[in-house]
Amino acid sequence: MDDVPKWIYRLVVDRLVDAKVVPKGFVNCAVINDYQPGGCIVSHIDPPHIFDRPIITVNFFSDSALCFGCKFAFKPMRTSKPVYSVPLLRGGVTFIECVSSASADVSLTLAAAPHLLVK
């Protein structure tokens, strides 16, 4: 895996560390997803080991939603209404962590922090 680029540290990670959202050295990888309007990642189930450490997401360009229980169909692309949807605001920081490795229980902590990351 490549090192996290310095610009991500400067623009994102260092600000989260300075605000005491995460401790220094906590972030060990970064993934950037850029979705077009109406775009999404298809429904999937993550293996429990993914949640050995909390997953932290940040929305930069717009409000969005983290949706659970959607069904997908392709050609044309369609989705059902989600069973549960969590609104994610532009500039918000979301922590996703597993509550129990023996179950599918997931804990979401939402923190509105637009002053940290969005200017």
C-alpha cells in the first residue's frame, strides 16, 4: 500500500489531529471516492475485520447519505429505498466502528465539523 500523500495530511489529517478528533499517528491509509450526482457505491457487506479500527469519513463537496438495506438493479441502474439512511452533511466527520465482532452491530458517530475541513 502506498503512503498517505502529504497533501492529505496537510488538508485533512493534521486538522483532525489538531482538533483532537484523532491522535497523531492514528491515520494509516486514505481512500478518496468522488461520486457524480446520483452516484453511489453498490450495496455490499464488509467483513468484520474491516472494523478493527474505526473508519472515518469526511464529506467535502456536498451533503450525502449513508444508506443501509438498498437493493440494486442494473441496466438501467436503479436502487430501492434504503431501510435506514444517515444524512452526512458537507464538512461533517463520520466515525464508523464495529460494536461487536460477533454480530453486524455498527456504531455511527456523526460530528459536524465544517470549520475543520471545508473553507
